[in-house]
Amino acid sequence: MQFARLSLIAAAVATLAACGQKAETKPAAEAGAPAEEVVKIASVAPLTGNIAHLGKDNESGVKLAADDLNAQNIVIDGKKIKFEVVSEDDQADPKVATQVAQRLVDQKVSAVIGHLNSGTTIPASKIYADAGIPQISPSSTNPAYTTQGFKTAYRDIANDVQQGTALGNFAVDSLKAKNIAVIDDRTAYGQGIADEFVKAAEAKGAKVVKREFTTNNATDFMAILTSIKGAKPDVIFYGGMDAQGGPLAKQMQKLGLQAKLLGADGLQSPEYIKLAGDAATGTYASSVGMPKDKMPGFKSFNDKYKAKYGEVQIYSPYSYDATMIVAEAMKRANSTDPAKYAGEIGKTNHNGVTGNIQFDAKGDIKDGAVTVYQVKDGGWVALETVGGNTPVAAPAPAEEKKQ
């Protein structure tokens, strides 16, 4: 009898369990919905260290783009796509960058937005190329990145040839510089932009009276600046990032150096002004792209970005656009498989936050803009822009044939 009662209880429990499972079955409408596919997009930048503010800016642009894409309920090859951002910290270190790149290949990410620095982007690019994973850097400007022959390497900003030429011309034509001192941080970015600046300035007739070097972790520039002071330059050009540029400006002021300080996009950030204090006033620096108030999509982007992440530093509009370019390429190919959609990136004609983006055969943006700014009244004020793409109207949709 005990056995019989147990059998009846077990049968009742089984019946209830079966009823419960039946209640959780998806309704017919939901059952017919597209299956979901998670697509991993990697964001790689320094998230720790003295330029983490720039790395997090890059990362935030990618995350905002992923949020906007997911809100569109995109369907590719019959599957609803959910974009997931995989963030990695390369610490602005080339060795760490290659380790991160291999880890992302092993995770089978579908695309990489990054890296931030040229010195990390370039060595990592071979690993992505060997794996066939598309990479778009929103901030690496050294020309070597896109001259390696990799079909997977792109950037959606101007390179250092464009930027260095604009800066060299500005130094001579606008600042009337005749004698120039040059300092760089010996990184692929810092040395690269300094070299391009020197070529352009010398071609215009300026003379480089001092060439000095430092590191991307230095904070004391007094010995270098004392040496430069004796050469009496009109302009001091610094090739490096804001983390060093701020202390450099302060120490120039302390030594009473009257030369104008000129830098590139690594300096042109809100953080530089905070670090340099009142010594920032009068600093000149270029940045890739149009001024923010001239970017066709910046206002809408900035409203969303500010609500989630705070103040835009430099590159987040470009990392946002890069992510959108990847998604558009996937849609055109009707596939999230890098082997199938990678070729579509080269055909990009994207009207983004920063303007119209198209790529040349090497993977560089066509006619990338460079803008020169000056610090006035506690902020960066645009002075002049060279190059740049305005939005291009999309072709009208073909008229549907009447049945």
C-alpha cells in the first residue's frame, strides 16, 4: 500500500510538472520569430594608465553604437542580431596589444574597433589580418598601419601625412615660424607625426633648430626645455599625448619660454586643458576631422553620449561611425561571417556622425579632414579646416515594378 501511494503521488507530481512545462511554451507568434544571433564586436584601447580617458572615450563610442543598432532589431540571414561589445585593455603597450589581439581571435569576434595608439594598432593588425577579421581604427594615424597590404585594415580618420602637412603649413603660413624646436615621445604616433610635421615645415622654408626626445610616461621636461630655450625657437612642436603635453606646457611657462606650443590630435582634448591649467591658453593643436559643430550628426550623438558617458574627449564619434560601418557591411553581405562581409567594408559610402566616409584602396579614409584649434577662454576654438567630406545623398530607391 505504501508503494501504491508513492506511485500515485509521483504520477501527480509528474502531471503537474508537465502542465507547468506546457505553460512556458512560446506562443505561435513568438515561436515564428527569427532566432537570435549574438555578434561580438571588440573595442580595444588603453583602459588603464595615463591616457585611459581617451581609451574609455573610444570604448564608449562603440557601446553607444551597439545600443543604437540593437534598438533597430536588425535581421541578417534570417536571424535577429544582437551586438555585444567585448572590451579589452591593451594598456597602450605593443606587447600587450598582440596578446589581446590573439585572445580576440580565439574568441571569434566578428570585428575589431581599435586600437587607439598607432604603436599598438600596427602590430595587432597582422594578427587580425591572418585571421581574416576586419579592423577599423578610429584613432591610429601613423601611415604605416594601412601600407602593410592587409585587406582587413581600415581607419576612418585622416592619417599623419595629412595631419603633419596641415600642421607644418600652419606653423609657417599662419604662425610665421622660422625657427622650430621639435619634441616627440618616441612612440609610433609621436615620432610619426613629428616626422611628417618636420617635412612640411622644412619644405616651407622653416629651420628645425632643436630636435629632442622623451617618453610617453615622462613628466619632467625641464632639462629638454632648458636646452631648447637657448635655441630661441618661434614654435615648439610636440608629438605625443595630452598626459605629457599638459605638464610640458606648465614647465614652458615656468621657464619663461615665449615660443608658441603646437601639437597634434593627441593634445587636442579637454583633458589637456585640465592638466595644463592656465598654461594651456594660446596652445595650438590639430585634430582629425571637422570641428564638432560642423559634424553633420554630432548634436544628436552628443546628446546621447553625454547622458550616458559624459564629455566627449576626441575619438568617440569616430569609433561610433566605425561600428556602424561594420554593421552596414554585414547587412549588405547578409552575413555576420567576416569571410563573407569583410569585402563590403571597402565599398563603404557612409553618412555618419563625422561626415561622409569612403575608403581608398589602402583602407584610408578619402579626403580626411584636419582642423587646427587654439585654446581660448578655457576651451578649444577651431581656426581652420583642411579637407573633409560632406554628406553624400544616398541614391534614390529603385521604383518597384507593378505586378
